[in-house]
Amino acid sequence: MKKTELMVIGAGPAGCSAAIYAVRAGVQTVIAGGAMPGGQLLQTSEIENYAGFIDPVGGFDLMERMHKQCKRLGVEILPDEVASIEGSKSPYTLTMQGGEQYQADAVVIAAGAKARWLGLKGEDKFKGHGLSACATCDGFFMRGKEVCIVGGGNTAFEDALFLAQFCTKVNLIHRRDGFRADQVTVQQAQSNPKINMVLNSVVEEIVGAERVEGVKVKNVKTGEITQIPCSGLFVAVGAVPQTDFLKNSLVALADNGLVLADERTHTTLPGIFAAGDCADKYYRQAIIAAGSGAKAGIEAAAFVNLHRK
Ligand SMILES: Cc1cc2nc3c(=O)[nH]c(=O)nc-3n(C[C@H](O)[C@H](O)[C@H](O)COP(=O)(O)OP(=O)(O)OC[C@H]3O[C@@H](n4cnc5c(N)ncnc54)[C@H](O)[C@@H]3O)c2cc1C
């Protein structure tokens, strides 16, 4: 069995930041990065809200910089994923998908999340071409245009209010006429003249040659199909934390799969920390993932340095 002082699970912004802070605190650090290290940002071509970049930076470019920075500082990035974690106290045993085993004094879980999409035919073709799962990230590119957003929870309503600030019209499409979002936010959206509620309705099809040009919407009560012209379709139906590999471990998860961690990133097990989208109910943004990764790196380094024999 191989040994490391710290194993970071995931080479997205959270994992890289955790590794950078830990290795600079003198802790031997390995990242399990998987076959395609980089995380969700690899899916986007333009990031305009990551501080420090005057012009938009490509997702691949940003992650490549983080990986090079990690390596320069002495972090090893493994091309393998963690399949399981065993133990109730440090050191923990991590089994990789390839079968290799590591013993780690501390662990940072930074496994991220995956956006939930609608599962429509041809959906992939429109991702990044008007179809987005992140209004905070891509909404600004839709200024002066009409858009649609799908969902009935707080994220959908907050996103609708955000988009209404600079889009000409926001059609909020929801399959029911009741909402999971809180009452105050619902009322704000209902009284906003730019937000049009399209209720009891589901998106049947995205229309467009190269980019989103509209959506076909079916009223689930009447069966009627209407077409709404729009330049952007935002899907706000939730994200799935990538934490299945923890289900047989002793790390506590919330019902929705998020890792339970406190504001200092400590999970329920000593020496195991969690950062980024896999533990974030609210924000799911790269700079926030990087910030919480930094916290986890500081905490993990303190843990290792305190318990080092
Ligand atoms: C299309 C799109 C556009 C976006 N645009 C922006 C934007 O403009 N600005 C912004 O701030 N945010 C944006 N985001 C959100 C941003 O990408 C995330 O908030 C951020 O990447 C979260 O970082 P993370 O490190 O927590 O997780 P991730 O980026 O998801 O990285 C986690 C990594 O861990 C890996 N992993 C999972 N399980 C394991 C395992 N068992 N072992 C090893 N590795 C594992 C995953 O494969 C992944 O590579 C966008 C997201 C998407 C999907």
C-alpha cells in the first residue's frame, strides 16, 4: 500500500486550491484527478466572473493553469479516481478504481457535482450555444435578449430575478402550478413585469440550427404545444453531488448526497474535509469552490502537522 499525508479527491478548482495550500504548508499531497482532471469548467469556453482575468478565460485554460501550479509546487496528480474510503479515524485507506490502495493521514473530498439536465433529444448540441445550467455564469451573455428558464425551486426563481435585470423577457417554465421556492421570492418574481410564468408546462424540444432559437413547450393539462422564441434556455432543476463512492463509507452525507461539512470544511470524521460543489448547497461557482478548497487545504495541513509522528 502506498502512503501519503494528504489525498485530495478531485482536480477541479476546489481540489487544486486545497492541494496548493496544503503542499505550501509542507504536507505531502496527492490529488486523485481521474482520467480527465479539471472538473466542470472543462465544459465551458468562457469564464468572465473569475477574479484576476481582465478578459474571459477558457475553462480548459484556467484548469490547466491550476494543474501546472499544483505540479510546480510538488503535488502529484494521479490519473485515477477514488472508489472507496475506509476507516473511522486517521489514517484512512483509499482504494482507487484501478485497484491501487493508498493510506492517507488526511483527506479532502472535492469531487464536485453534475448539473441535472432535461434529457431532451439533441440537448448536448446546444450546451454552450444558448443552453446553460448556470444563469450566474452565462446569464450576462444574454443581455438584451429573451430567455427561458426551467424549474420551480429557489434557484429557478432567483435566477429568473437575476436574468430579468438585463434580459428583455424571462419565461419561467414549470411543470406544476405550485412551487418549492420560498413565498417571498415567488412573489417578487410574480410581480416582476419582465417575468412570464409558463405553468403546468414542460419543454418538449429545443428549436434552433446552431444555437437556441426557441423552445417547444407542452401544457401537461391540455396537451397543447406552443413555441416560445428565445436566445437562451437555462435549466435550474438541481445538481447531483458526485458522492456515490462515499455511500459505503462512514462520511455523513445529506439526503441529497451533499457531504455534510461545517464552515471550516470539517466532515463528521476527523481528518476528512470537504470543499466545493460536493458540499455546497447554494453557490456552485468556481471561485467559491476554490475558496472553500483553500479552507480545506489549511485545515487538512493543520491536522497533518498536529498529528505528524
Ligand atoms: C457548463 C458550466 C459552466 C460554468 N461556468 C461557470 C462560470 O462561468 N463561472 C463560475 O464561477 N462557475 C461556473 N460553473 C460552475 C463551476 O464549474 C463549479 O462551481 C466548479 O467547477 C466547482 O468546482 P469543484 O472543484 O467543487 O468541482 P468540479 O469542478 O466538479 O470538479 C470535481 C472533480 O472531481 C472529480 N471526481 C468526482 N469523483 C471523483 C472520485 N471519486 N475520485 C477522483 N475524482 C473525482 C470529477 O470528475 C471532477 O473532475 C460552470 C459549470 C458548468 C457545468
